[in-house]
Amino acid sequence: MKFKINTVYLTVSGIFLFTEICIAVFLTDGFIRHTFGDFLAVILLYCIIRSFIEASPIYITISVLIFAFIIEFSQLYNLLDYLHLRDHKLATIILGSTFHISDLIAYTLGTITILIIDLKTTLWKP
């Protein structure tokens, strides 16, 4: 693993970030807002990491999935309440507020999708 800026992933990260912001601003409910947004969120996180760190795609994918699961399970156990951050908008946006099994499925499918795309489009050599 080494630090190296990858402009392709940085550009793709910007596109996914813009897409996520548009979903958050313009959609208030439905499949795109809740499920597809979570699917894209792990892809965005993966691309951000790949923008700055050169490492095995499998390691990055596993790390992103574990991170997403930790965030989701923190919602199940009301981490915001324990930290007294329930009324802070930014904390609620970052950590989320409600646990859903469908989010775990979306995270899993998103990481599998980006891993397959990455492995098919790059020539990763460990």
C-alpha cells in the first residue's frame, strides 16, 4: 500500500459525490433516495480511497464494506444517542439515524459491483 494520487478515481469520486448530493437535495423518499443512494455511497467511498491509496482492490473493498457495516450497526445501537449527537444535523447525515437490513444489502451489492468493475478495468498486480 502506498500513497499515490489517481486522477481517474479522483474524477469519478467527484461525479459520484455530485450524484449523491443531487439525490440528497432533490429526492426525499423512495428507492433511489434510500437504497440506491446507499449502493452509490460505498462506491463513492471506494473511489475516494482509490484516489489516494494504491492498494489491492480486494483489501479496499473489504475495508469499505466493514466501515459501512459499522456505521449501519451504530444506527441499530443508537450511537447518536450515546454520543448526545441526535440533534446535530451533520452528525445525523454522516452517521445516519435508522437501521435497515436493506442498507446492508445495498452496501454489499455496491462493493461487489465496484470490485468487479475495478478488477475488469485495471490490471492490478499485487
